[in-house]
Amino acid sequence: MKFFRVVLIYLAMILVLGLKAFAQQPGQEMKSDAVASAQETKPGAEPAPAEGADDRVKGSEKRFVALVGKDGVQHVEIVGGEYYFDPNFIVVKVNTPVELKVKKAPGIVSHDIVVKAPEAGIDFKTGLCKEWTTVTFTPTRPGKYEMFCDKKFLWFKSHRDRGMEGSIEVVP
Ligand SMILES: [Cu+2]
């Protein structure tokens, strides 16, 4: 009987967490719609999946080309929120240090930013906070490398699948 009660409490907890996640949806929906419509969707971008109406249109790209500062460093800032990175396409020069500052948009959902390209000298995973966090690296190989948030809540779609992804392009 005790076991039964534990299972019952467990199910109730899952239900509450699930409802909480659903309760978040309307606000996020408006936000991602606003973001999606504020930025022109690139022609030829793949259409949003039918079940992902609340998601930011995949393929909508916000590009930022880093300039080398007087200090010889490329400064880039990215803000992450539900469910996007802004900007989400970063262009940096090879063999020039990059100082990437990352921060979380207001909201209770936690996010991170991950780039796993050790072959190109870029390899980090950093949680996003309210304050800016600085990541430094020096890209060593031209190419296009994926960046994404690896968070996922229970059985819901991953943040990455919801649009929290982008690219770092290293150019010669
Ligand atoms: Cu995330």
C-alpha cells in the first residue's frame, strides 16, 4: 500500500510539472511569433512543422559578422530565450581570438549554449544567466559549426528542435 501511495505522489508530481510547462506555452507562443515575424524568413527556408506552430520558424536567420576591435579581438554578443538565439548566425575570422558574451532573456526556462567543434578550436558549453558570461576561443579552421541549446524538458521537444540553434561560420 505504501508503494501505491509513492507511485500516486510521483504521478501527481509529473502532472503538475506537465501542467506548468503547458501554462508557459501561451506567452512563449506570442514571443516566438513576434520574433519570427520581426525577421524576414529567408526564401527557401523549410516550412515550420505542423505540430510546431508555437515554434520559431526554422531557418529564420539573424546574421552577425564580427569585426576585429582595436584590441585585436572579435567581440560577439548572443542572447538566448524561448526558443531562439539572437543573433543565431555568427561569422568570425579564423586565427583571431573571439570574445563571446552570452546572456539569457528574461524567463524561467533555463538555457545553455553548446558548440562542439574541437577540430576548429571551438569547444564550449555554458549555461545562460541573467548576467553576461564570457566565453573565449580562437577559431583555427574555416567552416560552419553548429551551436545549440541542449536542454530538454521531460517528453517535450528539445530546445534545439524548437529553434534554439544556429551556426558559427569561420571564414579565412
Ligand atoms: Cu534552451
